Amino acid sequence: MKQRWTMPARDPHRFVNELDEAAIERLIARLEGRAKDVVFTRLFDKYAGHLSPGASAHVLEVGCGTGAMTRSLAGRDDFSGKAVGVDQSHPFIEAARRFAAEHGVGDRVDFRVGDAHDLDFPEATFDAAFAHTLISHVADPQAVLREMVRVVRPGGIVAIFDGDYSSMTYAMPDHDLGHRMDVALTTAAFNNPHIMRDLPRLMPQLGLQLQQAWGDAVVEIGKASYFKSFAETYAPYIVKSGMFSAEAVDAWLAAQNQAMADGSFFAACNYYTYLATRV
């Protein structure tokens, strides 16, 4: 099973506006499926309560995708403010508006097309801003963070949640092959797979004071839902980047599906939450 490194991988979320309709629909399905997966939703629930510092809080989600986290925030009993979501993808925003109406929160959310690197809001517009699995995908993480800081009022909250994707691993009997496939999958899916390691150093430089931080290991053993969807969605991008052949990726996927079927599956990844305030 030969590994080939012929071209740089192209994070599909970073280049979402260059994808065809079928690829975008697969990403929409992935984002909405993830939002229903209790393996993942509990991670948002752990910090969502910190995003509403007052009864009429004005909160921004940067890189909202299909709006699943913005909807979740708007539907919380302890949130009575206004939630705004911004994403670069027109199809994602159209889906976000549709799903918000279907979930009965359309009057509490506002979804707009926009660039996370250049937010179209005045300074100090929001009480809080958050990025949920965004910062690993963007072209310039520091530029995005500067914009989040700019649009939040002094003392306001900036929350960053994402994975340290060098920790992502799927079990394979051939450990060397498994490691190389893990690296290929991470390289294909994320523009900044190590960014969460850098944030504690970067935050003070960007006008942020870290208040709380914690980590969570997402692990599925025996059966899989979150990692099954992840593999099926992003493994094809390994082939597109030229890192492995289609036959090799298909064989890897088949091995993962067989492990799920016989109860021997294992996959894991570490995720981190940072809560900071604008100085």
C-alpha cells in the first residue's frame, strides 16, 4: 500500500466555495449529523453557558457552517439574547436559515455570508464570540482571532473550541500503516491541525486574557458514530490530494467498517476549549 505525496492537501472547509454541489451537500450532511451526535454535542454544552453574560447577550459564531451550534445556543433555556452566525459559504448559510426556521428559532438567530478574516461588524458589537471547530480550517488563524477580539466589547468573551488533530488516530493492525493514514487524513481535512497548541502563546499577543481551559478526549470503542461519519466524509480528500491511492483508502475504510461490525473498532482525538476575555 504505497503512500504518495504529490500535492498539498486542500482543506475542504477552507476551500468550500470551490467545491461542487455534491461535495457541499456531503459537508452539510456531516455538519448536521455531527450536531445530533451526543459524542460531540456534549462538548458544546460544556461551554455554551459561558456565552451568555447577560439576559440580552449579543453573541457571534464565526464560521457557523449550517448553524447547528448557533441554533443550539438560541434554543437554550438560559439564553434570551440574539445569536448571529457568519460563514463564507452561501449554501451553508442558506441551509442554516432553513434549519433555523424548521427548529423554531428563526426569530432569535441571524445568519450572514461573510469572511472570518474580515468581519463586517463595527468594533465592540458583541458580548461574546465563539468559533466551534473553525480555527483549524482557516487560512490565517491570527487574523481571525484579531477580528473576533475587535468585534467583542472590552471584557467580552471569546471562546475557541477545536481539536488537536495530530492526536487523531484510528486503530489498524499494521501500526505503521495506521499512523501514516492518520497523518494523511489529518492533512487532508485540516489546514491548521496543531493550532490549539499555539493558542495559549498567541492569545496575549492578540489582546486576550485566558480565563479557563480544558480538554476532552473523544473516544469510540467497539461501535462508532462520530468517527464513522468523519472517515466517510474526509477520507476521499486523501485520494484527491494524492497521498494514498483510491484502492488504499478504500481498503482502510473497509477495515474500519469491519472493525465496527465485529466490535473491535477504536478511534480517538483530543479536543480543547479556551475561554478568554478581551483585555
